[in-house]
Amino acid sequence: MSIPASLTAYVVALHVYDVSYAAGPGSHVGMPSTTLTFVLPLDEPLDVSWAGDPSSRGASWASVSGVHARPALIHHTGSLRGIQLALTTAGARVLFGVPASQLAGGLLDLADVDPAMADLPSRLADARSDDPVDVVWRTLTRALSRHDALGPRAEVGRALSLLTRGSTVSAVADEVGYSRRRLSTLVRDEVGVTPQELRRLGRFERSHAILRRRAGGGRLSISEVAASCGYADHAHLTREWGRLAGCSPTTWLATEFPNVQAIGA
């Protein structure tokens, strides 16, 4: 889905989803990532909670979640349809007017994050002739003029990029000229997680993307994925998936892609 040029620094991806589950009602796992998640369901409110925390469950027509290190559960009645965007941490300031750190670990309603954008779900519901995606792009483009477009200082932005790509915290601190303590403060103030947590999420995100791309390609080697993403070995990757996704890669693939027959060691 083509992203307008004015938004490319703030929107990583937009995905229009329309999924029916043969097994009927259930839940879908929302994975941790280094980006913010913005979901606009089209048929019924998004029913979501943190895995293992039923008290966090709520429904929303426009859900925003910041960077987080635990899986979410999207509860459904047998189908899901809507629009999901992945936003950069800079996008939080520019599109919603708040730093990404204020959204970290939250399952929030858009009206609470940016009241000026609260009517977006109703405008999507009324968009009979308009493409819903165009409505979203117009809304986000208008938001650019409402908020301060200044992102984090250049060295902080550089640090965030290096950490998500797998550089060690010490190497990043040296690269941008900060002590590890100062770097930790600046990263937490901007994103809401520590540099080490952000690095860990970046590694998990890379493994998730590789496994998803390769799901339909026959026999998969988890050990090969582990090595390519910076894990010590297969067991290390599996432990991290248990902590961040709530399941092993093998279990996730079998659940999300039931036609995958074999997972290699």
C-alpha cells in the first residue's frame, strides 16, 4: 500500500485485513514490535487485551498501542476486517502530539490519545464512495499541521535505528557520544523502553518477519533463523519467543499457518 510522501517518515506500513477463521471464534496474537500499532476495525470494535491479563480487555473502534514487550490477544467472533498501521516512534509526536513513551505498554483509545482525531471511526463508517484508506491518509496528513513536527534530536534517532538493527548498547553509546546511562535516559524518554529492551524487540521483530515470509515455503529451519537474527542458537530464540510472543515459533506457525507441515530443527 503506497504511503503518501509526507507521511513516509511516520508510517512504516498500512495493511488492510479481511480474515475469516475456519475454526470460528477465537483469538489472534498481536506481536510485540519496535513500532506503534494503530488499528481501525471496520465491522465491529476491536476486542483486545494483554495475554494473561483479562482485566486489560476492552473494545475500541480506534486502538493505539505503544512499544511493548508482551503479546496482545485480539478476540474475534470468526472474522476480522479493518485497517492496521505501523507507526514510527517519531510518528507519535507528529500524528498524535505525544511522545511514544507516553503510549508505551498501553492499549489506548484514539479519543484519549488525540481527541481531535476521535471522529475518524465515524468518518470511516460514513465513507460510502470514498476508499477507507484515502480517508485515513487525509486524516493523518491533516494531523501534520496540528502538531509540532520536531522529532527526537538526531543522535537519539540514530541510536534508536542502530538498536533496532541489533547493535549493542555499548557500541551505540560510543557511536552517538553518550554514556550508557545518558543513552538509557534519552531512549526511555522517547520510546518508553530501555535500549536493551528495544534491541531485544528488534531482534524478535526480524525473526518474526522471516518466519512469516517463509511460512509457505516448505520446511523451515528455526536454527537458521536464529543465526541470521543474532540469537545464540535455536533454544535462545525459542526462549525469547516464549517471553515475547507467549509461545514457541513452532506453535505460532502451526496456529497462524496450519498448512505448514514441517518445522526444521
